Amino acid sequence: MGTLLDPTSPTALTRRLDQELALVQGAIRMVGDRGMPSVTVGGLRFGEEVVQELRAEAAAAGVTLVPLWHPDSHGCDVRAVPHA
């Protein structure tokens, strides 16, 4: 199987992480701009890493990122909500 088709290749994992970061950044913008009261991005493989990476960006936008852990402990969803 070629590297681009292998979902466990470093290239595919980096691309997936980049996509998940972009999705959560979009959620931060929507909630921060008050376009939405909250946004949940589901099915993230790198949810914990995404929350850690974007915590400061979210805080600067007035947004809190809340990880919603999956029962099988593989990944999580992330909810973006305005600061209380």
C-alpha cells in the first residue's frame, strides 16, 4: 500500500491532525464571533492534542474548549463554548 493511501503513515497522520486543528479553529471562530452559541466537532482522533494546541487561541477569542471523551478512550469530541 502506498504511503498516501495508508491511514497510519506519518504523512496521513499529519494531514489528519492538520484537518482536525482547522475544524476546531473554525469552531473557535464561530463561537468567538458569536455566530453560534456553541459548536461540537465530533470524532476527533487527536482531540486531546488539538485542545492542548488551541487552548490559548480559544482563550484569546473568549472561548473554552471542552473535551468530550469517548467511552472507548480512543479520541474525543471537542465542544467550543463561550467563557462563562
